[in-house]
Amino acid sequence: MNYKMKHFKVTIIACLIVFLSCKSTKGNKTLITAKKNILFLMVDDLRPELNIYGHNQIISPNIDALANSGVTFNRAYCNVPVCGASRASLLTGIRPTSNRFLTYFSSIKKETPNVLNLVQHLKNQGYTTISNNKITHLKNDINEWDEEWYPSKNGWRNYISEENIGLEENGKHGYPYENIDVKDDAYNDGKTANKSIEDLKQLKAAGNPFFLAVGFVKPHLPFNAPKKYWDLYDPKSIELPENLVFPKSAPKIANHKWGELRYYNDIPKKGQVSDAVAKKLIHGYYASVSYVDAQVGKVLRALKNLGLYENTVVVLVGDHGWSLMEHGLWVKHSNFEAALQVPLIISAPNTPSNKRSNSIAELVDLYPTICELANIPIPPHVDGESLVEALQSPSKIFKNTALARYQKGETLIADHLFYTEWQRKDKTIAKMLYDHSTDPEENRNLAIEASFAGTVDSLSAILNNRLKLIK
């Protein structure tokens, strides 16, 4: 009997005896087989440049506090660095392929109509399901939500300044940032926090287990945040990355034109931005993260004040990374680590606090992880692996590989090695290999060096064998 089927049967039995409040043991931890609430916090374009990841540039006290109450995954990766595709993969529990989950408008409803998505599964198990703001990229892409709510004003770019609104009204493009002295709920993420707090109050009164998914859009472009969050940072202290030029050893196909940023005013259609604009963009990104951090704090305080915290699994995750001029690149859309690595924090009842795990995690792992923490069956279709063992024993390594892809680039993360190859008509046309133990910034492409040919061949075989197993 394979692991997934065995686990599926075990969890069915657990659900049948849930009302008897029986206990099951796994390792040295005792888990109560009662359904837990789930607060799922997804932050768009959030890279792990946070204090909890060893960076001190960004001020994020509330995310740091959540990490102190749970387990931080130091090595979490998205499976595809595009918001719509990444979210579709996460919510279905299946990996992207060359013909599934490719773009920002990837559709769960159209591309995987017969797959039991996470929301449907939770609802079938008696959960109240609410989506606030951006959880799927497309509205109404999952029909099973009890409620799917979006802020209604100012469009998704959510400009407030007269200048930016005027530019858009005249058919032009606004700026990629906005710094105005307004309250938090003047922007949509503040409204999202307020809505989620009211939901928590109603969910407590109803008394049913819930899956409350809260999608914060910032720090997605444009970097719009109230002035007080911009003021947290001294513009003179903003620094550009050291590796701000595309490496000569990297294949050209690994480069991209960061068209998402070029849409905006003050951004050239070709070539790099000026240092002054680059520093302002980085400043705006930092301010946007601090703004979202404050909204996360409001929701978490409400969860605790309502007495719901002790029986709630809290997951905070980014949908993919984001480049801030590393390798001369901006936005996501690449196979470099800056676009693939995401922050992931899980705080759950009866699991350790203030711990870190170096076991690799993938976003496709969140579906089975949530199921196991909620004590509901793990459907046999999921491609990911539950992270519960890593939560219970953070000091151990349970997984040392991950797969990611962008367009034709397939990446295998194997311990400290990052290997990517691009194929066209079943022929490999380009390769990248970085050893993060000696080159964490990915500046030396070992794949073009003869002394690493054997390593490349081995990694290529592993990668292609893994890809063959994906349905």
C-alpha cells in the first residue's frame, strides 16, 4: 500500500472518531483529533527579506511575532513564480506542468475542473470557507467559498493620489509607487484586515470550524502605502544589491525584460532604471511590506482577543518571490532563487514555538499539511507532502528537494544545489547550476564548466525522472 493511500485511510478513521476526542500520537507529539480552525494569510510578491530570515532592512514586528509562536521554514519555495499559476497549484495540491498552470490568469475551474480543490474539500468536511481579497487570481475561480469578498474602490492598483488617478483617467500609466498621508484603511489591504476581523467575530459566534483565507495584495506593484510606513525608512540608507548586473555565465534565456514594471510611469521601456529610481522602488517595497505587516498584526490580535488562537492553525505565506534588481532583474518570472523562495510560517496547536526548519518546503505541500493539521483526510491526488513532521521536529531534515518551473525552464533544488535546464523539442538548449554553499547569490554558473559535467548529468537525470512522475 503506498503512503498516500495508507495515510488517506488512517485520516478517515481519525475523522470518524473526532467527536470522541480521542488522541493519536505521532513521534513525540500528541495531537488532538478535533477539527482546527485555519487562518490562511497570503501576501502577494513577498520575498523572505525579513528579520526572521536574517535580514534587518524591513521592519515587520508582527510577522516576527508570529514566527516566535510557530515554525519558520527557512527553505520554502513556490512551484511557479507567477501569481495566478502559483495560487492554482497551491489550492489544488498539484504541480504545474508544460500545459497546466502557466500564467497569471491560470484557472482552477478550466484547467483542473475535476480536481478536489482545498476549499471544496474543507467545505465538504464541515468548514465555513471565506476568501477575502486576492486568494485566487481570478474571481469566482472556486465556487465552493461560502463568501468571496473583494474591496470595491479604485481598481486593483488602488491609487489614491490625484496625480496617479488623473494619469489613469487620461489613458496613461500611473507611477509604480504612492506615498500619501492617509489611514491604513484608505487602501484595500487595510479594508481587508477590517473585514477579516469582523469575520472572525461572526465565525466565533457561529461556532463552526472555519477556513478564513486573507489575501493581502501589497507589496505587489504599485507600491502604495500610507506615509507613516515610508517614514520608517531613511532613503539614504537604501542600498542596491551587489549583484545588480546579469551574470555573463548565465544563459540568455534566464534573463527577462520585467515587463510588469515597465508598464508604469517613470520606468524606461528598455534598459535599466536609474539608481535613484531603483532606490525609490526598493524603498516603496519595504514600506509596502511594513504596511501589510501592520494589517497582519491587527488580524492576529483579533484572533487572540476573541479566544480563537489556541484552536487555530495560522499559515502565513508568499505566493512567490520578487527580484529587487538582483542580476539586474525586477519582479518575478525567473528561475533564480529571488523569484522562487518564499516566506512560510506555520503556527499550530501542539507544535513547537519559535523554531526554524531547514527541511525544504514547497507551496504544493500546503494542501496536505493543512489537511493533517485540521485532522481531515488527505486526498490521494495531491502531489505535495505534509510538512507536519517538520513542524513537530524542526531540527530534522525530512525533505531536501523541490521542483519549480517558469515557462520552459525546469528547476531542481537538491540540498544546496540549484539546477535549471531549458528544453525545446526534447533537446536541452541551456543549463544553469549554482552551488549555494559557496555562491548564495548565484553569480557563477557551474553548468558551463567542464569539471561539473558529471554533476550536471546526475542532476539532469534526477530532474527528468521527477518530471516524468508528474501527471
